[in-house]
Amino acid sequence: MSANSTSQGIRHVFVLMLENRAFDHMLGFSAITGTDAATGQPTQINGLTGAESNTFNGQTHVVSQPAGFTMPVDPLHEFPDILLQLCGPAAKYAPGGAYPPIDGSGFVASYVASNGTDPAEIMKCYSPSQLPVLTALAKEFAVCDNWCGSLPGPTWPNRLFVHGASSGGLDHSPTTAEIVLWETLAGFSLKHGTIFDAMNKKKLSWRICAGDEFPMTAALKGIHLSDVQPYQQFLHDVAQASYSAAYTFIEPSYNVLADYKCSTSQHPLDDVTRGESLIKCTYEAIRSSPLWSQSMLIVTWDEHGGFYDHAIPPAAAAPGDTLPGSAHNKFGFTFQQYGPRVPAVVVSPLIPRNLVDHRLYDHASIPATLEALFGLKPMTARDAAANSLTALASLPNPRTDAPATLPDPAPSGVGGCPPFLCSAQPVAALAMAASEPPPVSRPAGTVNDGNVPGVLQAALRSDLALSPAADRKKIIARVGAITTRREAKEYVEHVRRKVRARRA
């Protein structure tokens, strides 16, 4: 889809990607009505009726509200877990074959396998009053109710689709052994490069902003320590008329080794309201900046995190850059199936108020949008086929009625964390004032646990950048020998101190 003349008024695209939440879980009970973005007719969000259910061990569990601000356990969401969630207990995936028929019958069974003691927990969804920030944005701009994960898989491959319209064949969370191998090649490589590479070729500027020192983007080949800036530095810089980045990718803080406690990622193990604070802060910073009239902000989530969603995700176009059974392809996945829906809100003063967009999107729609706006070529068959978001920006002039501020997050009562810092600070001051992350959880547990290897890779790449070249083999060997979360924590904190010293 090519950009229309109005959307060409967009000069700055911002993307904030959060963690592990399904559309129904966040917005299913919002009952948002509005204008169909494609037809201009009145419409309603494709949400929940309240009758949707899963049956497990002869007992039916119906969707309900409210949901807890934190989850008691992390729902499983690797490739086999999502196969169970989407297709039921009897489903099998044959490597290189078609994805089984989807009926959404296995969410409760999968949650019980996650050691969830209350099967009904995974069917709980937030009420609008629990997520006032997200709900306000969804009503004020455009909410996309058919934005799917790029594959029925976990965080890492889904996030890679944002950056390269492909995961390079990766269909699982990587292990420490894999990230050590990648680092011998200077990072995870995609056959046709990343959107950052494409923008470099066109001499378009970009930024990566991170809530902590080790964003997942840092794993990509071609991304260097100097390319990543603290989130508070972004808040300072975006207020300046001189802010030149055409594309800004924003990552939350994770605190992975503390089971995400006190992070802003909205991972299920942490307080969802801290992510609400991050969304509010990001919107208000852009809204008050000189760039507002030429901006687009996309807020979305990387994958559904194991939470219930009633919609059946459709078939997808394979990126075409890898084949089943190639490197990184553990399950022989063909990438011809989207994952469950995730929330997505698109914000711009060029977007009419209160749009509901039923068109199909996935994370490859982000590079597709950048390609349409800035004259870039598609990287894979996935972004070539993806809908871009440019058609949403249809107003001839920027709106003047967009709110300057959003509601405050709901009081969760969770506590135990320092307040979220929503203020622009120079990097040196931030480095000096940065609080220590929470203690490591399950210290004797395996390092090959979810996103832990990814954080290790980000730390490893920073360590290599800050160390003499002669130390390279020794540093890689140290990371390769890490087996427990305690050892990972010790290494990450060692590198964190080096990064903060560099910034001070």
C-alpha cells in the first residue's frame, strides 16, 4: 500500500512495544464503538460478549472481569504451548507442514500446565477502568482489533518481525549456547537485513530508546552500544525542535532476572499499571513536543503471552528468506500462520478521532509503514504483503482537539517498587541516580529460561564494545559457561556498572 498525500505529512514514527498481552485480555471488555477506519460506517470493536469459554476436565471456564494487576504464574507461550492453546490437546504440528485447525480450545489446559492453580485465571480480562490510559488512547485515535502476532511463538521471534519482517527462521526462545554462537558472528543476522539497515542506506536517521541497559534490539547484527539511548534521554531530546530521527523504537524496562518485577514491560508477573505509566509518559512527551503535528505513535505488544483471545488468527505469508529445518528453526515452522491477536493503538493528529480498524495487521506492518512513508523497499515477502498504517492518517490538517494529557493509571495496590520516573534527565544525571534492579529470582534455576539468554546477549554485546579486542574470546567463554540465573545476574550487573560508568 502506498502512502497517500496526507500521510506523507508524517515525518516521525515512534513505536512502543510492550510484553505478552492478548487483545481480549486487555480490551475485550472495553465495548468501544466508533467509525470503521475502512468504510466510514459506525462499528464496534471485535471484543467479548461474556459468553466465550474454555472447557477443561469437564468444567467450563467463562471469560470474566476484572483481571488481577499481576499474574500468580507466567502463562506458558512457547511454540508447543501456543499450539495447545489454539488447537487443543490432541493437536500435533508436523515440521514443514500446515498448522492444524484452530478452535481456541486449549488456553485453560495450557495455563494449568504452567502450574496455574486456578484454571479460571487465564480467562480473566481487564475492565476499562483498570486500564484507563490504554482505553483513552483507543477511543481518542485508532484501535486495531485485528493485529496478530507475527507467528504463534514467543517474544524473541515476534520482536524480530518488527525489525526485519522475519525472524530469520527462529521459532523459539534462544538458549545461551545459541546466543554465544550468534555473537561469534557479531549479532543475530537476517538475510535481508533490518529496517535500521534499510534506513541507513537511505540516510534516514533512527533511534533505539530503552528503559534499561539491555534491550532486546541490541541482539541484532549492526546495532551497537552507542545506538541505544536511555528512555529519559529520549524524553529530553524529543522536546527539542532539533529531534531528527525519522524512526524511534522504544523498549520498556524488563528486569528479566527478577521475574520482571518493577519493570514497565507489562509482563504478566509484574504490575500492569507501570506499563500504563510508560504509555502515558510516552504519549504526553510526543504530544507536547514540536514534532507532534508530523508524528505517528504505534503502541503494541509483542505476543499474546498465553492469555485467552477468542479470534481465530488467519494464515500468513511466509517471509521467504528461510526454509523449515534451516538454522534457528527448531520446530520446522513454515511461518504461514499468524499468532493470536495483540492490542494495538495508532496515534497521530492526522488520524480522525475514534476509529476502529478491522483490517489485518501484524508486526511486519511496522516496517511496511516505514517503507511506505520513506520510500524503502520491502525486506521480505511478509512486509511486501502487510497492510501499512498510512491510510489511517487521512486528515488534511492536524487535529487540535487531541488531549494534552491522559488519565492517571489505576491504583493497583501492588507496591514494592520505586515510582516510575517520567521526567527528562541528562544521561549523566540518570546514570548517577539509577536505582538498582530487584534481586534475582530463582537463583539456582537454569539460565535457559524465557528471555534470560536474550538479556545475556545484550549484556555480552555491550561488554565486548566496552572491552579491549584482546578480551573477546575470554568474555564469550565466560558467558558460554553461565548455567544458573545467579551467575547470569552476576554477569549482567558487572556489565551494567560498565555501561553506567560510560554514560556518566
